[in-house]
Amino acid sequence: MTADDTYKGVVGLVIGLTLVAMIFAGIGYTGAGFNPARSIAPALLQGGSALQHLWIYIIGPFIGAILAVFAHLALFKKATK
């Protein structure tokens, strides 16, 4: 959607509302730590069990990026002739 000039007036709004929805959906499970520094630094300082769960904040963005690539290819792949 952000690559199409047709929607350039609402792209910021859509991205912002998506972030708000992610925060509301994730705050009960993860504390909505979407900033890696906000998640990694306290875990390193606290140690213990916080370090055991740190992997999700490191691996999660990579998994999300890979899924986004496949979703983009599936949804927006142009027909080749």
C-alpha cells in the first residue's frame, strides 16, 4: 500500500492505526515492547528469567520480515507474460 501513490494521503494514518492495534493486542502478553532497545536492555540488566525470554524479541522481527516477504509476493506479484 505504501508503494502506491494512490494512497499517499492515508499511508501515515494506516501505519499509525496498525501500530495502535498492535499495542492494544500485545500489551497484555508482552508489555507491547516493540522497541528492541526497550526489551533487550532491561533483560540484560535484570538477568535471570528475563534472559530466557529475550530470544523472542531478537528472532521475532526476522520471522515477521520473512512472513511479510512471502505475503507481499503472494498478494502483489504481477503476472508475467
